[in-house]
Amino acid sequence: MTIRTAEYLISSAKVEQCPKAELPEYAFIGRSNVGKSSLINMLADNNKLAKTSATPGKTILINHFLINRAPEGKMPTSPADRPWYLVDLPGYGYAKRSKKDQENFEHMISSYILEREQMTLLFLLIDVRLEPQKIDLEFIEWLGENGVPFAIIFTKADKVSKGRLGGNVQHYLKELSKQWEELPPHFVTSSENSMGREELLQYIGEVNGMVQEA
């Protein structure tokens, strides 16, 4: 897949406020400070698309970005090249939020994931430098219980050595295999050097093609 255009469209506080267009949506979520905005910018090849910040928990709304806007009156012949939404969801697990704010964010996230019919696939971002975190494993279990289609993106691969990188990924997958007979697709990425970008876009293109041909 080639991303020809990428543009910010709208930020929503509720699922009901999200775009009405019947386009497939690929949502990105992860713990605060996992590198989500940087990854989105890397995928879109636009460092200013999603706002990055050194402050965790910056994303507080459901942000929609329109990818590959179709020219007026002209739709691409290849389903994989047709328009779709990239959705930036608020990060979870930011300890400095109040209990009420945490509950509001959890409701916003769960409502989008479970109720948004256009959501085609959820990408869960995991910091590859860390041991498997309880909050992530519980979130993955929740996704499985609710039948949510998802894939894992390991981020910040440039921050560890190649040997440790492979070991950390395998360790994480081994931990997941304790609960999962079939592991979800996974990708290893770095926003610094664009590692994993082509593989991830190819996967989105394949899924996008199958969805829009159905």
C-alpha cells in the first residue's frame, strides 16, 4: 500500500460524534507514552500529522485521520488503495488522571471498540523494551473475550540491541501463548528509522482490500 495523502479530519469525545462515512477504520491504542503519535506520523510519512508530546496521556479524544482521499468523482480501481480512516485512540494506564477521568476514558475506548461498526482492526502498541505488563495482558484478554480483531505492534525497536529485540518479542509471544492457542499478527517497528513500516502498510492494504471487496 502507498499512502498518497493523510489529513487530520476530526476529534470526537463520544462514539456518536465520529464520522458517518462507511469507510474501514484501523485504530491504534496503547499505554501512555508507548510512541503512538510517532508511529502514526512514521506510517503517514508526515511528522506533523499527529501531535507528539513528552507528556504522557496527551491524547484525550478519538482522532480520525483520512488516508488516501479519493479525487472528486474518481475512485481508485484497486480496493487496497481506496480511502480509509486511521484512528488515534487515547492511551490507557496514565496514573496521574483522576479516577473519574480514568472511568470516562475507559468508557470512551470501550464504546468505540465494541460499538463502532466501521472499526476493521485494532492495533495494540507494546513497548518492546519492557517485560509483559499486567495492564496490557489484561487488555488483550478483554479483546479476546469480546472477539475484537487485533494485531500487536512492538514499538521502539531502535532502543534495544538486535539480540535483545528478538528475545523480548519471543518472550512476549510465549507469555501470550499461555492463554492463546493462535497468536495475533505482530509487527516490530521503530519510528526513528521506519523499521516495519512497509510490512505494516502491506498488511493494512491486504485487509483493506478484503474488506472493500466483500
